[in-house]
Amino acid sequence: MSKLRPHEPWTPYAFLLPALLILGVFVIFAFVQVAYLSLTRVDLFGDGSLMSRAEWVGLENYRRVLGGERFWWTLGNSMIYLVVTPAIMVVSLAAAMTVHSGLRGTGPWLRALLFLPVVTPTIVAAVAWRVLFREEDGLINGWLGSIGLGPVPWLTGWPWVLLTAMVVTLWKGFGYYMMIFLAGLMSVPRELEEAAGIDGAGRWGVFRHVTLPSLRPVLVLVLIISSIGALKVFDELWVVARGAPTESKTVVPLIYDTAFDGGSFGAACAIGVCLFVVLLAFSVVNLRLGKEED
């Protein structure tokens, strides 16, 4: 068998070609198409292809979207939803350290149990949590009523709807980020932690001065992924906030409402492009902050 010669300039590109083709077709081409449709007026349910029915209107959709209150209100809700990100990071890291500790009772079964919510369909999880948070006869309001509090409009009132959806997002996603943190913890040299312990550092000191700095690249990765996930949240809010007013939704449910309920597919594409710009700016800032800390 002939050996690969990595010094040849085309070799790395040949390995990247399949991924670049998939990225080009399903991401770049799709985005260019959405960007074009955001400058058109198009009937979503007409005859023929979507592109052939598109009528050029220039920046009219952007003027409507950015000049209205709904986009800015839902964008503000999306920013509030970012509160779930630090909660996910803390819970995921705590779970990963528990599994990694090697204590009795923290074997593979615990790892599998904590990962179970990740493989549970989001719709199923959201429906189950919706039953718990139901305002009339839900378990949470029942417990609050027993201690003289509530009832709380978990499913209809702002900002309770966002809080309820955040609980679902946290429960559903922390197992995934736990596995990322677990991989990071396994790469931390045991010798450094043992040396810090010999020097007199307690568990908190070892964690603060050795473990946490070693996990900085993983922390930045989890921060970026979970933040983007929070800004793009749809399933949880779609089920939990079903029937709730726009004031209780974020940007992605607004895109769905604008396209399929409002029939303004061009305006929905314009909102999508605006959200893309926000996500891109957010990711760049996070990457720069992570690089400066390094």
C-alpha cells in the first residue's frame, strides 16, 4: 500500500473536501438563499418554486422588522434567556466533577443516568415539564399553594414562561455539556493536582488554582455552544409557551409565527438574517475574550 505524502499541498484539502461540500450545500448555499429571500416578497404556499415566486422589494422587510416592536421585544427575551448559560455551565461542571471523582456510587450508571435527558426528545420533555408547571392543577403550583404562595402563571405570564423554558433547557442539555467537561477533566494532569495537594492546597484550592485554569479552553467552548443554543431556542418555548403572547417568546418562535402564521416569508427571512448577525457578533466577542484570557 502506498503511503500518503502529507507534504503535498493538495492532501489536506482532499481530506476536507467532503466536509466542505456538505457545509457549502447545507449551510452556505442555504444562507445565501435566505439572505436573497429576505429582500423579496414571496407567497409561501403558491405554485412553483419559492425562488420563482419571489418579488424583489429591496430593504422593505428589514424596515418593517427593525421598525416594529415585536422583533426588539423578542430579541430582549433572547438576551434574558442567556441567563440559562451560566446555570448550565455550573450544573454541568458539578456533574462532571462528581462523575470524575471516582467516589463510590459514581460509576458508569450515574454517567448514563445524567446523560439520559439528552437523548429524551425535547417535545416529550417539554410536555412533561408543562404538566408539572400547569397553572390550574400542576404539581409546582400545588406545592406553592400548600405554603401559601402563588399561583404563578408559569405558562402564560412574562417572565415566568421564559423561566419555565429555561428549566427545560437546563434539564435537557446539562448532560451533553457534562460529557464535554468530563473529557476536559480527564486531560488535566493528575501530577499537578497531587503536587498542589502536597503543597497544602485543599480541595477548593486545587480546583481554583489547577483544575479551573486547565479547563479554560473547555469553558470557552461550552460558553459559546450553550450561548448560541440559548439564543436559538425553539422547541422548549414552542411547547411551553404554546398560546402565550409574543411578549413571552424569543426570536426563533417569532420567525415561525411570521412565516407560517403571518404568511410573510420574506420578513421571516429578514429576522433570520438579523439573528445570524447577532449570533456572529456574540460568537466573535466570546472568542476574543477567551483568546485574551489565554
